Amino acid sequence: MPTFPWTTPHSPTASPNRPPEPAGGATTQTMASRFILRSRWQTVAMLRQSLAVRRALLTTPGALGVSLVARPLRREYYTLSRWTDRDALNAFVRSDAHVAAMRRFGPAMADARFAFWPTAAEADAPSWEDAFARLADAPSRPHQAPTRIG
């Protein structure tokens, strides 16, 4: 399945309360995740839920962009997002859309990995090549999905 390209929340559906992007010289928080489902039976539901979470993220204060990769035949799902700061990311993790997704799919996950790193505010969108490398070095969190990151 193709990658859902990097998308920024600068759209008619974006939240009017969204803070401006950080000024030059500031840093932002980038996060990548990888989830592997226990069974392919959850694939269609996971794809739908991923798109719902993506839509919610794009209206969340502090969100600067997101991309998704779905490899349903491998049961692998990846996210890549950038935030104004870690507090904005943690607020999204506690949001209704994200909590609902984790309640539904947490038990269905065989493995989860997360990577976090600071990025210069003026940097281009993060690359999947960099994200995949960071996730390869990230610790595995088998049989659970976090309800709060950080």
C-alpha cells in the first residue's frame, strides 16, 4: 500500500486555535512509530482507524504534519509526525480519537516501537528513511500499546 504523503494542518479543516509554527532557531518534536498487528483480521479496521486518527491529528493544536505507511500484508503500520513541542504531542496522545484507537487496537498489537527526536523548526519535513533507521534502533514494546507517551 502506498504511503500517505506528508500533510500539514494548513487546510480548511485545520483548527483555528492551532498555534503558529515555531520561529526559526527553535526546535520541534518529531515522532515515528511502528505497530505490528497479531493478525491480518484487524487490517481493514486498522486502516479505517488510522485514517480517523490522522484526521484528528491534523486538527490538533501543536501538530505540524503527519505521514502514514500501511503494509497490511505484513501487518505493519507506521506513523511519522512533527509537533511544536512534546506537550502538544502528549496532549494528542490523551485525545479522544487516539485513546479510542489504542483501546481498540492495543490488545491486537504484537509489537510497537517509538522514536522521538528534536528537529530544527525550519527543517524540511522528516524523511521516512530517517524514521525507519530510528525505529530500527528503538526498543520493542511487545504485547502492549501505551496510553501516554513520555
